[in-house]
Amino acid sequence: MRKVFLSLVITLLLLAIPVGYGLSNAQVAGWNKYEGNPIMFYGPPGSWDDFNVYAVDVMFFDKNNADPADDEYYMWYSGTSFTRNSKDIGFATSKDGINWSRYVGNPVIRNGDFGYWDYERINAPTVLYDRQEGVWKMWYAGYSSYFAGFGIGYATSSNAINWQKYPTNAVTPALVFEATGIADDFDGYSVFSPEVLKINGKYHMWYAGNGGRFAGNQIGYAYSDDGIHWTRYTKPGTDIAEPVLPVGGPGAWDEGETVSPSVIQVGDTLFMYYQGSNIDQTLTGIGRAWSTDGGKTWTKDPNNPLLRGSGAGAWDFNRLYYPSATVNNRGELYLWFHARSRNSDLTPFKLGLAFGENATPIPPTATPTLAPGVTPSPTPSDPGFIMLPIIQRQ
Ligand SMILES: [Ca+2]
Ligand SMILES: [Ca+2]
């Protein structure tokens, strides 16, 4: 009876919130990294993700029936290949958040053709399932040197796998959010690493911006009625958009940058997990902040950073990047990130997982049941460091 009741409560929660969150204890402060990290790394040689896997967005997807056994983690992740010279976005599924099955048709969305705003790379997806419309919605960062820096694009899907860039009826996909182009603005040069939530029918985006006199990244906020037309938030009494989560003061762990927000809703409170770095980037960790006014004003946790690298010799050395937090149907908070063993662009990024303090770590399971159309890719042994072939772009 208790289980039936719990399922009912979870189902009601999921009906009430577009993407369901039911965190059992909002005061999660401590973290345990999964002992088996890294949980995912590059694909087989010649594959679309044969070098880096990084900048992921993970969702715990309840198919919205009473059976918790049909629920899965869905991951959209950024991948790069040196053999293909490509930078695209792929999809993977998992029953436990640890053992992942890559979709056999990856990548599910590619960088644009020559001349497009997202020609050179796309990455950092944020995905939500709009239950009212029955549509999957993705925002992602794209880059082409024709533009000054990164911009943010939009795509939709009926099945989480086949994506159409916006606008779907035009030859040239458009970006939906871009840098202001004003030299002094904190996001005058580049906007990237979006995180979008739909709350009470409105869209909210936290994103990183770059520009102005400060060299680092900082997190800003914009809002929208349709997910396509965005308005930058300006603080009352000003007409200039400023970061809502600025860097810390001199000596702070995040004095160098705040970037890569991941936001979850717990009741009326928003929790943001974000990447911060010191000024010389010898420490990059993951901190959190909370907001009770819908994401405009944030309070940083005084215990930040909550997660940091494991030190020299470890796979995640001294920099942890790009958190993606989600809550499963047991109310447990899981957080994925990427890291590498050396601060060298020749060393690939891999994915790690951490459990919130009150989440019960679960042991790895046998090969998970695969969703229709999803097959696992072979996992190569991990040499930790690979030499790159030099590939000339045609
Ligand atoms: Ca995200
Ligand atoms: Ca279910």
C-alpha cells in the first residue's frame, strides 16, 4: 500500500512539474564520488566521439506510469572526434546512471553545414520534455568563426532522438539567443552552456556569458514565453543585463569564472550547481547556489566548492567541469561532470558521477535493458592518454 501511495505521489509530482523533481532532502551538502569513476569515456577509434565526451545533460525520465521499473536516465552529451574532425551531440540511456548505452545512431544532432552559425561545433545541450505539447526541446551552444563567439540554438524532437533545428521550415537554422555585441557587456562576446527549465508555462534560461573587461565567464539569466524569443533579465533600476551569479571576490574559489549552470527545482526553491574556477585556473570545482525568487537572485553556499578534483595522478586531477544534476524517483540527487587527468588538450575528457549526501550509492548492475533502437557501443580499454593523429581539414 505504501508503495502504491508513493507511486501516486511521485506521479502527481510529475504531473505538476514539467520535468519531475521530488528531492527528499533539499539540504544536500556533502557528496560522494562514485568509486568506479570515470563512468564513460571516448568511443571506438573512428567513431563520432572517439576523443572527448563532455558537457552532458542528464534527465531522470519517468514515462509517467505507476511502474518505476520503466524509468531511465537519459543523457545528451557532447562528443568530439579527431579522426572525423567533428564536434556533435549524442544520446545515451542508463538504468542506474552508471552503466550507459550509447545510441547506435549517434550523433543525434550535428554541427551545421559550412557557413552556418553552428558550423564549427555544437555542444552543451539542455533538454526538457514538454508533457503538455508532447515535444522534446533542446537548446545547445554553437560556434562558427564567422560569428564573434558562441551562440545558442534550439531544436525539437518527437522522440528524444531525431532532432530538427529551429526553424524547421527554413534552409538555414537560426540561433535563438546571441551575444549582445556590446563591448562592455558581460555577455557581449559569447553566450553558451545554457540550462533551460519550463516552470508554470514560462521558460527560464541560465547561461554563461563572456565579454567586457573581465576575462572570465559569468552566469546570466533570460526568460521567454515560447523558448524562442528571449529577454535578458535586468536588475530593477538598471537597463543593462548583469550576471545573476557573478564571480566571487578576490581570493574566492570562483573568482576566475562562474559557468555551466545546472538547475533543479525543489518546491519553491531553485538549486543551481555550477562550475567555478580560481583566477589562474589551478582549481576548478563545482559549487551550488539557491534562489527563492525564480532564479534572479542567488545565494552561494558558503561551503563551496562542494566537489573538486582528486589530485595529481587521479583521472580527475584538479579541475571538475560542467555539472548536470538530476533527482531520481527515490528522491536521490545524482550529479555528472567531466574531467581529465592532465590539463592538456591532448588528454581526453571523461565523465564522472557523484551522489548527493543523502543519496544511497547503488552498485553497478549487469548490462542494462536497452530501449528500442538503442544498442551499446563497445567500451575500449582506457590507456588514460592517447596520442592524436594530425588531421587536416579538407
Ligand atoms: Ca544541464
Ligand atoms: Ca514510471
